[in-house]
Amino acid sequence: MQPTSRRRRERGQVAPLIALAGTVLIGVTALAVDVSLNTHTRRNLQNVTDFAALAGAQDLPTPVGQSDRQKAVFSALLSVQKQLGQPLPAGSTVDVVRTGAGNDCNDGQAHCHAVFSVGSYSGTIDTPPVSATNTAYDTDGYLEVNLLHTSVNQIGKAVGEGTSTERGHSVAYHFAANQPFGVALFADTYVASGNDGELVQGNVYAQRYINPQSAGHAGFCAGNGGRIVLGAPQAPQTYDTQNDPGQADILPHTANILLTLPNCNPLGSTTSLNTTATGTVNQTTATPSDCSNPIPGVPMTAQYSDPLQGGIGTCVANPPLPPPTTNFQEPTHSTTPVFGCNSPPQGSGWYECDNQNRPALQPTAGGTMPPGVYVISHGSNNNCKPTNCFDADFSRVALNAPGVTIMLVNGATMGVEKGATLTIDPTREPPCVQYVPTDCRYSIYSGPGSSSQLFIIDSASSLTMYGTLYMVAGTVNCDTNSFLQIVQGQAIVGTWNVQSGNHDNPIITFDGGLVAPQTEILRLAE
């Protein structure tokens, strides 16, 4: 009888446990419901700020004036209020953000700040941004929208969570159309230079590294206030060699990029560049941390820490900088080549040699090169292989080519060799007016899908260019003691492998007035 008595005394003890568990369950359920609602609200806020930031940034030209900032902030404010179903009162103008309470968009300033409140929503709009996660965005060309919403929890208040505040935050960037891309030399892989000092007047970007030869007077310098920018990550981080085949971990830069910043020799100096020590990479900035957005639209970290050298005297783009877009349009052409094997230059047209070991285009001594867009294609059955044969073969000739653009397609190669001297200047008599309906200040052009190659070979051969050299998936090769120089313009390439020291410094001088304009960029940065 004793066991039965004990069970009777323990009856009812489960009820308090069930009540306690129920309370907890109700609280958790309440919080889950409110969290779900708040997550939905947060997503809606983010959509509002995304649209508003893009709407405002679109009104930012290059360069930006204060009236432009006022217009951009007003456009962002109008977008916010329309999306929230609270349009501005009739007759409202940009004066709303000039003189409203808490606003600071007065003429003569270099910043525009607006404070607004719509029902239970409040927020701020700024250009340049003031609270971007990446401080590199706190500069002209960017616009920031912050939006807050405080809501009363319907169920959570029963357990002490009476209100919730959600936030939307967006930063948008605008690079206006028809502006030059502000880089003298862009390499989507690496920059290699020979056993002599190299000077580029302007910004230099290398996705992987810059590697001067480590002997004699080798060195690489960005002058005229230019910055040297590397892509991120850099060592000791590693590249994903499985998804990025052929790219080993970055080792060359640890030996060749040092934390030394002697001034580059000025333009026109007769002094050798051997002031840049063996194998060093330098820039004419006051300190290596002077990397405040040197290239519009490119987020920078000031300096990358290298465990072997203690620091790198460069800027770092994080995330890496994608190749700039181009407005060049491939000329229309028939499916069969207009010109065949060993064709002399005859102006605009499609040059291709198939089933032969011969070039498609081959100027002759004493000939001329009429203005036009020369489309050079590598025939599917052509056995032309550098360095014995090129699809565009400039050998033993001296040519000036004003108004000429050479376009390399289907992996075509171009060679300047055997004492040839070639000057390409598309900025004179541009053929684009009649041939291509866009600006085409390109000396040599090869699109993203063509792994073209340019070779300048032997000590007596030279190539001088103006405008934009655009071989974004291709390689520029300059042999020992040959000559390569872009007098006024820029180079945008896959790989820059210039081993020659037989050239005037600077090897490239950036000229924003002669380079090809880029297409418009409007995107969310945060």
C-alpha cells in the first residue's frame, strides 16, 4: 500500500511545469512573430533606401558641384517619400533640402545633408556619405541614404519587448558617361618591367603584382601624383588556384614591392631612374597611406601589411578592380573576309588569312596606312604563331598611321619587328564618324573575349601610340631593347610584360582628353 500512497502525494506536480513551459512557449512564439514582421520591415526599408540612393546618385555628374549635390539629395528624398506613399507637397523644390530644419545644403559647401521625417519613418541623406561602412566611399560620386522605422510590437510587448527599430542603409555610386577612366596603366593580372627604371605618369593598377627585374637599375614608379594600386587579397592571403588556374600565390611582390617612397624623377628630367632602388616599386604620394579614393569608384584600403617587408608602399583595391567598360562597337562586316592573306593596308575592313602560315595584314616598305578601323582576325586554320608569324605583321617598315584603329579579334596577334617603326594615332582624323557610331579613340582594341597578343621585337623596332590601348584579355610583350611608348593616353590590358629599357621615360603619360570615354556606371556600393 505504500507505493500507491506515494503516487497520490505526487499528483499535480506536472501542472506547474506545463504552465511554466507554456509561458515560455508563448513568449518565444511572440518574439518569433515579431522578429518575422521586423525582418519583413527591414527588407522593405532596404528596398526603399536602395532605390533612393540610386535615384539620387544618378544626378551626380563628374565633376560634382554643390548645385549637383542639392539636386541629387532632392531626388533621393523624393524617391523615399514616393515609395512610402508620402509625396512631397505640391510646389516643393530643392529648397526643401537647402533650408529645412537640420539640413545643410547651402551654396558654397562641398557637402549636402538632409534630415527628413515621414510618419513613423525618419532618415538622412548625404552626399558625400558620412557613415559608409567603407570610408573610401565618403567622397564625391557617392550618395548615402539612411532610413529608420520604429514599430510597436503586437505580441512581443507582452514579454517586455514593446517596440522595435529597423534600419535601411544604402550607398550608391555614379560614374557619369563619357568620362575618362582615370588610370594610366591597368593590368588585370600583373605588370612586369625590365632591367631599367620605368616611369608612368598617372595611376597604375595591377591585379596581382608589379615585378621589376631585380638587378641593375630596375624599378617601377607612378609619377605626377599617381598611385600604385594592387588588387586584394595579397600575401599572406592566397588565391583560389582551383577556381583561378595558373595563378600561384603572390610571391613576387614580397620581394619587389618595398616600403620605400623616394620621389620619382619629374617629367623631362635627364637623371636616370636609378634613384628607385633595385627591384622597388614607388609612387609620388606623400605617404603610403595617401590612398583616399585615387581612382573614382574604387574602394581602397590605405596600406597592406606584408609580414616579410612590414608593409607595402601601395594602395590596395578591395574588392579588386574589374576592367573598365568600353563604348567601342565592333564594326559590322560580312561573314567572309574582305581582305585575305598578305593584304596591304587598304583602310577599314575585315582582314583574315585562313589555311595558311601567312599574315592577314602586311604593310610593305614605302606604303601607307589609310585611316580606318582594321579588323584583324586569326583564321581558324591559320598556323601563324608568334614570333615567326603574326596576323598583323609590321616588319621592316616605317609607318605613321593617323586616324587608325587596329582591332584584334579571334585571338589575333600583332607584331612590330625587324627594324619596323610604327606610330598609331587614332586621335587624328578619327574614322569613327563614318564607320562606328561611337567615339573610338583606340589605337589597338581587343575585346574581353579575345586573348590577343602584341609583340614588339628586337632592338631596332618601335611602337609609339596615342589614345587608348585596350587589350583587356590580352598581353603586351615588349622584347629586350625594343621601344614602346604611349605618349598621351592609357593602356588597359590583361598582362603588361614590357622587358625593354630602350624607351624614353615616361613610358606612358595619362591624358584624360585623348583617352576613350567609358560607359556610365550606376551601382550600389553598400
